[in-house]
Amino acid sequence: GVGSPRQMRGNRGPNVLILSGAGKPIFVRYGSSSFTDRTDQTHRHEHHQQEQDTHGDEGGSEEEEWATACSLLQALRANVMSFGLYSQEGPAAPLGDIQSIKAGRKIIVFVNTEALTLVAISDDGHTKHNNDCIETEAWLRLQLEYVYSHVVFTLTDQVQSIFKRSPSYDLRTMMGHNVNASLRNLLDRFDSVDLDSCGEEEGAGGGNPTQGTGCGSFLTASVECISPIPSEVRDQASRMLINACCFGGGEGGNNSNNNPARPVFAILMVGTRLVTLVQPPNPSSQLHTSDLHLVLTFVGMQPGLLTNELWFPMCLPRFDSSGFLYAYTSCLDTVTGLSIVLISPNNSTEQFETFRFAANTLRKNLGLRPVNKSNVLRIYESTSTASSVSTGITDNHDLSDDKSGNSEGSGQHFDDAAWERQDTAHEDLHDDYEDDDVSTSIVARIRPAVGDAKPRLAIGERQVSTANYLSNSTIYTPPSPEKEKEEPKDEPLIAALTIALLPKTQGDMIESYLRLASAAHFCFRCDIFSSHPDDIGHDASGGMLSQCFGPPISFPFVDASSQRHVWNVYQRLSLRLRLGSSSVESTMDALDMITDAQRGDDNGVDYRGISRDCPAQCLFESPPNIHGVTYVQENDWLYVGLNGKFFELYATLPSTITPRTGTAYCARLVRTLMGDERILFLSNPMTWTS
């Protein structure tokens, strides 16, 4: 078990560690599961005995190694914080917390929250490229912030208060195998190496169109959509989704747009890629890109989704990190992998049944047979913290009950993650629950009065395809009872997904765009309004849905080193467009400015999210200066970065093309991509008032 992860490290991303303030290891990306999973004390003891019988004390020795390493890292951090700069004017000024260490091609980056320290260790010593094109510190910091976001996504920010009360608490008892696996899935999506194109997995060379490129979506702070799909088909699917959630409330449901059982967010997705999304009209209540990434990654990489329904609590860290929302997911079509995600602050049995009815209604409207009976794979907390944040599924467990202050001594721990599989024909799936403090505040923010919203307006500022925002799509009407009795037939969405996911469709589409710019690779981001800022009277910053499009890296970049090098250059181009420089100093200054601005710009606003702890996310989400161009020219390749008001492009072209000509080629590609946005992107993101 220990050797396999270490062998993978040559072609995968950095090692990532989470450690407590006391120096205890909580998560190690390339560590063995024997010490990162501590949810079952008995199983751990038996597993340890088995490991000793077969491999000696290899698992225990690795645990000791990582425990020693984490203690050294915390000791190093403490020593740096104790240093100061002496001056004649006064006492020594502290240097502050350690940010990074660079030695040759090895980079160690630290992100420090209140009680958790996250460390990324990147070693590009195996690559043949120069030192100027190793991974940037901003990129490593972005990965650590996403890891911390995922911890909050699973446990809420109450994890900080746990360590304040008991610094020696072992957080591994709360996380368990499933959380650790989800963290590794998230980090795998950051990897710049396409193992399929490198020929390291069976079926190499094809790639998975349902998972996307991953790395490009995080670099551009955007989400990937399944394409090509005509906009009329997406619009019809969105209206079907709205109809199923608002007017298909089931027996006793409230058939109105003010239906209290209506979800906050509704998502159709395939793998980790978006098909369509419906969310509140208020821009401040819409999903941040980072939160949407967490949902898509967690749901899209669940192995049991195709054959089970899922019902689980989750926290949206950038929206409100103090409480849980609850998500229902189900696979609508096992052939294409089309899945539905419905999110609500309500954890009642009636809410679950309402969501199940809505999913079955959508199945019928899509021409798919409804599922009469299925297994429910439920993620739940067996206990909860002493705070007001609770899933309500079981009784509360106060931290003061743990007299020893050490998690090893108690038989039951807070928010132990567990999986419960049960047949829906037997017993109720969950208990009724309503947290007045948390749930009421969330509902107040995400359910503004529908009557206050104005009709959606066309966006006149867009330079291309402004017709996408006109109300010219066909209004969806529910099928009559007579039609429901007919034999199910594939609706346009299922047919479009089937065609779009074909390798030939993907290959022909990508080849046409690459040929247009004489490029070997590109990554494109397009910003689209999900609602006009005049609708609600808020800032437009929350009303944008950024989406990206681009192929996975393939020939002639056939080895891991060359693929990683391309993305490393893209990272520097991105920083140049935003900051004017990709140096460490400019990056740290920008991150400090973002952090100071968020801490000092309260203005009476109640910041519930963790944006203050995620300046790198804010940096990559911020649009570059309008109409910027930058490039890097090397022996064999020309790398171009280009951006405008609603787009961002990174492309790799042969070095035989001059920068001036390459920029013109890239501009031509941008015009074509934006002209085709109706089939490449979700060009008309709808809200519940659409």
C-alpha cells in the first residue's frame, strides 16, 4: 500500500498535507490509508495487526515518519514567527507567518488557517525544462485553498472551534475514508498530466469527455460544460428542470413558483461537467465557481451514483461556511451518465420525497422510464458538534463529554462520516430537522421575494451573441396525461448528449478549432451573465457564470514532463495578465491586498463564507485587465495569453509563428468560439424567475 502511491508521484501533482496546530497529521495525499482513515478503531487495530503479519511494521513506520515530518514543519513555522527585524525606532517587528520555501526545483507552500496548516510539496526535479517554468506558488496555494474548502464543505467551519476547545483532537476520526478519497479526487483534477494521452492507463489516447480537462477549469476559475449542445436544447432542459421542481411537487405539493419545497440550486451534469444550472435570481445568492467545483467534483466522482440515489449534507464554503445544506442526487440516464443534483436547506423526509418525485418527473419528461424502487446511498453524520450547526440526524455530542481531551479515548466522535445503505421500501430515510439559527438565515438570503424581481433583460454590453439573452426560446409545457401513457422516447437532450459524448464528435470539433489557430492546444474561458445586475440592484460580480472550453493535452505533448510544462507556462501567463508580472513578490503583494481588503471592508456586511481564507481563489476569479496580451517564446513553441472583457484564452502554437501573427490567430479563434457559444456553453443560465 505504501509503494504504490509513491510510484505515482512521478507523474502526478504535489503532495499535500493537512496538519493540526499541534503538528498531528490529518491528511497526506500520498500517505497510506492505514493512518489517514481512523473512523473505526477496531478495524484499524485489525488492519494494523494484519499489516504487521504480512509486511512487518511498514504502515506504522510510515505513520511515524509523517508524524515526525509534520512536527518539524510546525516547529519550522513557529521558529519563523518568533523571528523579528530589529530597528533603531523600536522593538523587533515580527516577520509574520511562513508562506513558502524554495530550494532548487522543490517548492513548499504553506496556507495557515486558525487551527489548521496545509502544506503543498512540489518537486519538478524530474523535468527537463528550465527553472523559470516550474509550478507557481499561486497555483500551489490555490490547490491548498480548495483542499481547505473541501474540508469545510464536509464539516463546516466548526472544525476550527473543535481545535480551539481540544487542540489534541484527532480530526481523522471525523473525516474517514470517503472524505480522504474525495480530497484525492479533487487534487487529481488539478493534475496537469493527462494519463490517457501519456499511455499510462488502458485505453490510452481517448480521454474521458465526461470528466473534462480539470486543470484548465481551475486555472480560469470556470466550469466545463458538455458540448456541443444547441442552446434551444439546453433551454428546454432548464425549463423542464424548473417545471419539475416548482410545479411537480408531488402529492400535496405546492404547485407554484413560491413552493417552499423548491430547491435552492438545481443542476444537471454528466461526470464533472455541467449541462444546465438553475439558481436564485439574487446575484449574492448564486453559487461561487469554487463552490460549484466542489459540488461537481464530489458528485461526479462518486462510484455509486449510477445505481443509487444519494442524500447527504454539505456546506458551501464561499456562501455560508457555518451551516449545512442538503443535496439529493440521482442518475437519470445510465447510458449518458446524466445526473440531477437538488440542493435545499431542509433535511426533512418530505423534502427528500419531493426531490425524488421531481427527479422522476424530469425522467418522464425526458422520455426516460421512472425508477420505481432503488437503493439510497446516504452520507450522514452519526454525531454532531456542540455548536448550533447540526445535521439533526442523531443526538448532539458535546465536546465537554470527552474528559480526556483526546479522541482516542472516546468511543464516539463528532460528525463521524459514515455510509448507510438501506432499501427505500423499509424505513424512513432520515429524521425531521430544522436548525432555526442556521437554516432560517440561509433561507432568508437565498429566497428573496419573487415579486421583487424584474424580468430578465438582454445584455447589451456583450460584443458577441447578444441574442442569446433574448426570450426567444420555446416555452416548455408539461406533457398531457395522454402523452405520459405513451411509450417513452428520447427527448432532444438525451439525443444531443449521446452524440456530443461520441469520441468522433469530440475529435472533429476540437480539430476544427485547433486548425483555425494553427495551435497544438488552447484553453478558453467565457463569462456569461446568469442574471442582469439591474434585476435585483446588486453588484454584478455574483451574477456571472464563467465557463471554459478546451481539449486535453495530447500529441505532440506525449510525456508527463511536456504536458506539465505547458500548464506551468499558462499559470505564468495568467499571472502576467492579472498582475503584470508572474514573480513571487507580485503574487504575494496581490494576495496580501486581497486579504486586507476583505478584512477591512466590512461595511456592516456579514461575511459568512471563507473568502478571507482563500485569496488565491479570489485572485484567479478576478478578471484580467481589459484587452491584455502576453506571450512566452521558447525553442519549439509560442505560448500566447489573450483576454478581453468577457473572455480569456491561452494557446500553444509552433515557434515558427511570430508573436504578432500568433496573436492574430488567437483573436480569430476567440471570435469563432464566442460566435459558437450557443452550442459550446450554457449561454442562457436561468434563475427560478426565468
